[in-house]
Amino acid sequence: MTADVVVVGGGVMGLTSAWRMAQRGLKVTLLEANRCGSGASQAALGALWPPSATRTGPLQSLHRQSLWGFEEFANELGQAAGVAVDFLRRGRIELLSDVKAQADAVQEVAAAQANWPPMVSPPVMQLLAGDDLHREEPEVIPWSAGALWCKLSAQVGVESLLAALQEVCRRSGVIIMESTRAVKLDIAEGTFRGVHTLSEKIAAGKGVLTTGVGTGLFGEVAKAVPIHPVRGQALLLNTGREMIFRIIKNGKIFLVPWPDGRILVGSTTEPQAGFDNTNTADGVNFLLTGAVATCPALAKAKLEKIWSGLRPSGPHGRPIIGELKHIHGLVVAGGHFKIGIGMAPLTGEIIADLVAHGRCKYDISPFLPRE
Ligand SMILES: Cc1cc2nc3c(=O)[nH]c(=O)nc-3n(C[C@H](O)[C@H](O)[C@H](O)COP(=O)(O)OP(=O)(O)OC[C@H]3O[C@@H](n4cnc5c(N)ncnc54)[C@H](O)[C@@H]3O)c2cc1C
């Protein structure tokens, strides 16, 4: 079998990149070892909150650009796929823990007002005193230290996003091969030639590796693309009615509410768990205790689902994006850690431009594979 490009890994990165490459006229085959989306992507809570406005590094800058374009991306995707992508921009409220957090929040508001796009009615970010918080979110526990309300934060329904991405890929002519694991890269004289599965070789002039925590399987790239797993546990509560209206963040716990009464609760951060992708009593207890402490009425909510996922984390939580110097024609995109859903629109564009044109309009030098 032959293709212009073979994509290995059908998570949010692989699917988005495959769609964007097909739009550029490339013949794309995507291999997925299990089902598309079944890795970290399906575990995500779909929270799309921008990094602090006071942080101006290259990752924060790319992340914000991706998030500012997310609504347009979701609309374009939904239309092209004929599958609605659930998207809401209702903001995020972070409970402030102490005097330092309050002081940081003042700077944060000033930086956001000065630099962020006016995508909602102003202000884009504001401080809430305890009384204001109670008025906006009456079910959240009284909080005298106040809160920070980021109105540009949004949320996407991950199930709908992944369903739409698979459908749009099919409609764009991408050949999706599920239950098909790539077991070996075919490389000759430093140039990518294709991949081997257990039963056949897929020959292709270009390759895209979006294998998340599975990237280490490929010995030729493991050193240049060091991606390790960081387990995250999460759960779904259902209150049957809308009780909270925005994403609420309280320390390490966050709640992502949907209008039908579902509330996603995330998440643990457990690098020590390695490749163990199971829920633990400790993890579930941490989430439930935090959720009920934040919103006491949740004690009566139905516990509908618990799950865990292995976030692919690059060095220091940074993604790795770009062509491998020692394997011409092979591009990687992975290690997006906690922000892969939010980063997918921009990463997909970058990968498609690199593969189709050999360059992209963003400065990805800080994210290139280490060689
Ligand atoms: C609990 C939790 C909550 C999260 N919440 C958010 C959030 O609110 N917002 C956000 O932006 N991000 C969130 N994330 C992070 C986000 O889920 C990830 O950053 C993102 O899904 C990574 O996507 P990916 O495509 O790189 O990896 P994956 O989704 O893991 O995809 C990799 C795919 O490659 C396949 N694969 C691996 N090896 C092979 C092989 N040899 N051959 C073929 N296929 C192979 C795997 O089966 C898998 O499907 C969360 C993650 C977790 C765990």
C-alpha cells in the first residue's frame, strides 16, 4: 500500500493533522493501534483556558493563539464533518487561595486587559469579591478571599470533537486503519520510506508520528522525542440540573459544567504511576472530596463515570513539534501534556504546512526534536 503521508496515531493530534494535510491535497493514511481517540484524547475534560496573561514565553504564546482560534476551528470542523462540535465560551472562575494569589490576580487582570482580544463583552478578565462570586455562582462555597474570572476561557465536548474529526477525515479521503499498530519505521539512508505493521508495509514519502506515550517504541526517535506518561484521573458527576455555570478551579481541582447537569471533575497529576492507566481509591477520593468541598451540593450528585488517561508529556511539559534532523521526511507532534486539546488546531496547521510545504509561519524552534 502507498500514500503521500502516513500518520501513526489517531488521537487529537493525528486526526487534526491528517485532516489539514488532506485539505492541502495530500493522500493520507492514518494508522491507529486501537480505536481513534482511545489514548489520552478521550480522557480529556475539554477545558480551554488560556495560560496566565503575565506569561509570555513561546509555549504560552502558541497556546493562546490556538485557543483564540478554537471557536472558528470547531465551527469549520462541525460544518465539514456534518457533526456538531459542542463548544461553549462561558469563562472560568478561579478561587484565590491567599494574599499572594490576590496580588498576582491584580497583575493578571491588567495584563489580560492590555493584551487579550476583545472576544467577549468587556472586561475579558475581572476580580470577584466574595459577594460577587456568590451572585455569579450561588452553589459554590462562600469564599472570602475572592476569585478571578477569566471570560475568554471556553470548553469543548471532547466526544463530539473526536467524532467530528474522524468523520471529517473520512470525508476528506483519509484512509483510517484502526486496530493497526505500526511496529517499525522504514528508514533508508536517513530518509523516511514508510512504516511496517504486523501484516504489511505502508510506503510513504512522508511520515507523521503522533503516537503520544507510545512514541518510545520507536528506538530511532526515542532519544530525540522523549515523551513520558503522566497519569490523570477524572470523573463525571450528574446533578440533573444546571448548578454551576462556568469552569470552577479550586487549587488542583477543576469542575467543567455542561448545561444538562453533567459536571466533569479533574484531575490528578501522577508521573510516578508510569504506564499504569488505572483508577485508584486515593485518586477518586481526592477528586470527590475536592468537588464536594468546592460545591457542597455535589454530595448528592450521581457518580456516572470514573476514568484515567496517560498524558503524553515532553521535557518540562513542553510539546515536541517538527521534523527529525536525522530522519528526513519524518515529522513529530507530541508531548502536549495538559493542553493537547487546546493546542490541536494550531498544531494541526503547523504539521500540515511542514509536510506539504517544508515550512510553517510559526516559530517552532523552541519545540524542535532534540538532536
Ligand atoms: C485526565 C485528563 C484531562 C485532560 N484535560 C485536558 C483539558 O481539559 N484540556 C486539554 O487541552 N487537554 C487535556 N488533557 C490532555 C490531552 O488529553 C492530551 O494532551 C492530548 O489528548 C494528547 O493527544 P495526542 O494525540 O498527542 O495523544 P493520544 O490521544 O494519546 O493519541 C496517541 C494515539 O497513538 C496511538 N498509538 C500509539 N502507538 C501506536 C503505534 N505504534 N501504532 C499505531 N497507533 C499508535 C494510541 O493508541 C493513541 O490513540 C487531559 C488529559 C487527561 C489524561
